[in-house]
Amino acid sequence: MNLQDDLHSHFSLNQNYPNPFNPSTLINFDLPVAGYARVVIYDLMGRSVQTLVDGPLSAGSHQVTFDAGRLASGVYLYRLETAGFTATQKMILVK
């Protein structure tokens, strides 16, 4: 197995960059196999704020941009859900 294969052999949801951010940030994640994926932003009350990804994706590294220009400053959560993996990270919007 080469290094490239090893990098994409597991699911991961990375910390957004930059964090804190204003008004947009990048969210990176890895999928070891192709399949359905969903990335959703939530407020701290658990309400869905925005869905960034909702559909089939290829295996490999993916990057999505979250534009929070219309949201209030605060802490938000983002969650990656697939058939075999779920992870959540925290991010901070500072205006």
C-alpha cells in the first residue's frame, strides 16, 4: 500500500479552516469508499442551519465552503454522516 492509499483508507472530518472565521470557512473530509454523504451545519440548539452536501460522492478527499454571512456570531457544529461513519466538529463565527 502506498502513502496515497493510506491517506484515503478511513473516514475523517477535519477541523474547518480558518477557525474562528468570518464570513466563510472550508470544511475538508475524506471518504474511503464512494457512497452517500451528508454535511449539515447546526446551531447549538440542534437546529439545522444549512445542508452543504446531500448526495453521492466518490471516494477520496472532499472540500466544501460554508458561507455564514447571514448568520449571527457564535458557535456552530458541522456533522458528516455516511452509511458507516458519523462525526461532528465545532466552529466559531466571529463578526
